[in-house]
Amino acid sequence: MAAAKKDNKPGKMLKIVRTDSLVRYRHEFKTENGVGEGDITEHDQPLKKFDDALQALGPVAAKILECDPEWAKGIVVHSLAISYTKAGTRSATIGFKKSLDSTSTMHGMDTPAFQIDDAGDKEDGRRQCTPTHAKAVMTMIERAEEYAAGDRQQAQLPLASTKAEKIKKEGGTVAMFPEGREEGDGS
């Protein structure tokens, strides 16, 4: 059996993950045998508009979880997963960390999947978020697709804290995630 040949053009964006040291995205790609999925891990620093779009999902997560808007403060969004029906209707799941008052430590959480489009042909259902929140999710999908296409800063994300320290000693700059804060430090 011959190996499946990949088409270089990525298909639908399925997931984007952002940490201090990497950006990983999963997308569909076409093969001779149909459609496959693939993960790509990059260490290029995203543009500010990428991180801004990702962090704009914090209030969306709070609303989907039916929390007070004030609860969105302190959320650090680190991932967005997108699923598609056969008709193309999209649902999203937002992954984030938040420090809870009762423990004062960062906890990883995910929203339940929520529909961002009205149902496609021959499907039931409706969009399960406000138009503004659907637009925020769609903007992040666009930013992820731009990143995958090469729209990035000309700098590397630190691969480890020791590498970041070395970069700083050599007079370089280190990207913090989100800007000015290391992931998980609760500030």
C-alpha cells in the first residue's frame, strides 16, 4: 500500500494551542485517500493581533459558562478547538487557565462545545453564542490561519526559561505570554 501523499495546502483549522514556547495548530489536509489531520508545532512568535484575538476569547468563555462578566478577569486563553458538521456548521471549545479565589492557583478549564454558526442545510440547531462572540471566535480562526500561512514576527519564542535567560543576557528580547506575564503565574 502506497503512503498517503499530502497536499501542501492546509484545509480547515481544527485546533490552535499557544504556550510561552510554542504555537501548535491542527488542520485537515487532502491525501490521495481522502482527508487527514496533522499537527504542526512552530516556535515563531505570533503577531500581537494573534495574541489579542486569543485573549479576546476570555469574555466568550465566561459567557458560555454562564458566569458574571467580571469572572472573565484573569482568564488566560491558551487554545481554541473547532469542529465541523458535514454541512460545515462550526462548534468551538475554548481552553483557558484561571486562578480561582478558593485556591489561588491557576486551573485549566474548557468550555463545553458551542455552536458559532446557524445550522447548515438539513441540520437542526442554531448559533449558541452572541453574534459578537461568534465574531471573536471567527477572528481567532482567521488569525490562526494567517499564522499557519507565515504571518508572524521575525523572532523565536523561548524554548525554555534557561534559553529565555540566555537570550536576555545577550541583549535580545523574549516574548511573554500574554504580553508582560508568563503563563500560569497568576498575575
